[in-house]
Amino acid sequence: MTPPDINNSTREERSAYVTEAWKCLHDCEMCGKCRILRGREAEVLYADYIDGHRPYMEITFEIRNNNY
């Protein structure tokens, strides 16, 4: 699943992508999403992407490098 490009998508499409990409799979031992987000909401962390200010992958790299 590729994130929608900021220039060719709506805010709603980007928001839906983030919601779907980070939804809980109810299998924490195999998934790891909760560990990456560390109790934070994906919609909050990706607000700049959803609002069209920063690319999805830029934010993802910051989250994974614990700089966010």
C-alpha cells in the first residue's frame, strides 16, 4: 500500500490512508505497530502529512528513529 501523494490527493484520502495503515490488528506480538507509535495516535503523528505539509515517509523515518 503506497501513501497518496500530497500533490495528487485530498486531505480525506490522506487521513483514510493513515487510519488504515495504522489500524490495530489485535495481534501485538506479531504486529509491532503499538511499539512504533508508543501509545500515540497515528492521526496526531501524521497531522503534517494529512494536512499536506510533509511527505508520509519523512514522518515515518522520524518516528522510527525516535525523533518525533
